[in-house]
Amino acid sequence: MKSIQRRLSLGLVAVLVVVGLLLAQALLWVFEHSLREQIEVRLKDEAESLIVAMVRGPQGFQLSEQRLSAAYKRPYSGLYFRIDFADTTWRSRSLWDSELQPGDKPGLQEGLSQGPQDQQLLTYRGDYQRFGQKLVIYVAEDYTPILKSVRNVQVIGLGLGLGALLLILILQRSIVRRAFGPLENTRKQIAQLQQGQLNELDSQVPIELEPLVEQINHLLAHTEETLRRSRNALGNLGHALKTPLAVLVNLSSRSELEAHPALRKKLEEALEQIEQRLSRELNKARLAGEALPGAHFDCAAELPGLFSTLQMIHNRGLQLDWNAPAGLRLPWDREDLLELLGNLLDNACKWADSKVQLQLSQGSDGYRLVIEDDGPGINAERREDVLNRGIRLDEQVSGHGLGLGIVRDIVDAWGGDISLGESSLGGLSVCILLPSRRLAIKAK
């Protein structure tokens, strides 16, 4: 979402800069063009006033001093003229010893010409006829002050434009943040769904988000219903197959097969393998993976009941303890986690002398579950074998050797890791690392 806001801001900045530059350039051109038109009118009036100032004198044509502007008499005043006759040229006294460059065509000259004392001159040319004689009059005005004014306008306009751009960006950021507010709230609600704090998204959203929220809620309900039906179907299938298997096991133990011990042994082994494989595959198929919204494992709510059940099953004075951060919720299915922890804790209780403890914690890389007991433990070279389905190290303890195999299936399905080690209590330590949702998805 931040990326979208950033792209919107950058796009708005680019558009505003381009439009602002084009608009500023157009305004400056219009401003300067209007100034040139005013100066052209003024210079044309000056040229016509010079025509009027021409009079006949004792020595022929001459300019009447009374009709000339005082600016023409003051050196480098910024207002100059040049009059070209067929055989002579008159210059204003204001030019002093400088020359006024002639133009090629009548009217206001396009470019600026160099004047005295580094002045930039805007020149007007007029072709006239006076007393039957053709003449060309050039009138020029210093354009430097106007250039300075244009630059000042540019600087002021740039400052105002930057200020307006900054103000627009602030307003745009505020508007975009408010516009994306409902979407951000929806994102937070989705995160709460992942944490199991909500069962569905709030439907009170802007009309633009209503189809999205409705589809997500519909998908959640559909997924939950599909998983429920699948689990029921798998449970029914398991029960349906267990009965024929039990019949076959009973038949394999009948006296008729005592005369064939080798056949009986092979039949029992085959039936045991079928039962183990069926149990394993059914358990793998029913794994929910990451929990549906509202079905997360709440440690504070679930662990007391689990430990109470274990205390009743192993009623021999065991000290059972668990420790988890306040409010810790594991983002996996409740039934799967109860089976995982139930198998591990049940095995720990079978081997423990007096104490079993469970430690749960959450870190930046995921969740950590550690089950420890003070029993005899397992030799390092045999620990990996224990995780394999059906392997038992002591036939004197009740069980079928399937518990840790089921645990390993669950941990593998979640993209986690399980390891056996030496407990601080002196017995066996089972450590399970479960990645967070994003890490698990990336690993897959």
C-alpha cells in the first residue's frame, strides 16, 4: 500500500512539474510578448515624433531641439535614435560615441542588439518619407531593466510554484491516506484473521470494497465447510476400514494357521504394515495446516485441559508444567496441535520419572515448542530412529511406536523442524521449530 501511495505521489509530482513548467513558460512568454508590444507602440510613437521634429532650416533639414525628448540629449540615457538619409546619418547625442546597429526589415526587430555600457537594446525601424526624401529611422530602448524584471518574476514564480507544489503534495498525501484508510483497516483485519482474533471481515466498508470483502468472507466460509466435510469423510473412511482390518487380524490369530507359522507371521506383518500405512496416510490427509480464522490454538485456553487429561491418564504423581507468553496463539489448527502435543507429552509421561515440562515461545523466525522429561533419555545414535514410524526402543512400555511418526508428519506438513536432544532435567528433550506464516509459504 505504501508503494501505491509512493507511486501516486511521484506521479502527481511529475505531472505537476511538467504542467507547472509549461504553464510558467507560457505565462512568461505572454508577459514578455505584451511588454514588447507596448514598447513597440512607444518606439513607433518616438519615431513619428522624430518625423515631426524635422524642420527645414537655413542649411536644409534639421531637428528642432525644442521637439526632441530630453532623453535623446543625455548620454547613455537608454533611449536612442538613428536616422539614415541617402547620403548621411544622424545619431542621438545619447549614443555618445557608440553606434546603433541597423535592422533588416521595418517594425520591431526580433533580437536584442548590443548598446553602450553593455545595454541590451530593443530596436524599432520605421521607413518614412519627409519633404520628398526617403529616410529610415531607428529608435532603440534599453531592455535590460525589463530583463531584470522578468528574471525577478521567474524567481518569485518559482518560489511560489514550489510552495504550491509542497502544499499540494501535503494535501494529496492526506487525501490519499484517508482514501486508503478503509483498505488499510481491511488489511489489518486480514492480519487479525491470521492471528485468529476474527472469524470474518467487517462488512461495513466503502462500496468500492464491498465485493472484495464479500468474496473473502464467502471464501472463508466455503473453505471451513470444505475442510469440515473432508475431515468427517476421512474419519468415516478410517472407521470403515478399521473393522475389516480387525477381522483380518483376528483371523490371522486363529488356530487353523498354527500349522503354518511362517504364513501366519507374514500375514500378521502385512496386516500391521497396512494398518500403520493407513493410519499415517489418514492423519496426513486430515492435517489442516495453518488454521482457519477463529480456529487457532490458544495456549491459555487449551493447555490446562490437555495437562489435566494427561494427569488423569498417568496417575502416578508426575509433575506436569507448561509455560507460554501471555496471549500466545499458534496459527495452526487446534485439532492438529492437540494431536501433536498430546503425542509428545504422552510419550514424555511414559518415560519420565517425576517431571515433564512444556515450554512455548515466539521469535522473529517463528515458534519454538520444547518438551522435556527427567527419564532415561535416548542415546544420540538412536534418536533419529525414534522419529521413524513404528520404531520403539523398549517393548516394556505400552504403545505402538506411532506417536513420534505422526508428530513428524505434522511438523513436515507445516514446514517445520523437529530434533531430539538431552533435556536440562536429565532426560529427553524434543524441540520443534515452526516457521511463521510468511516463512512457511516462502519455504514451500
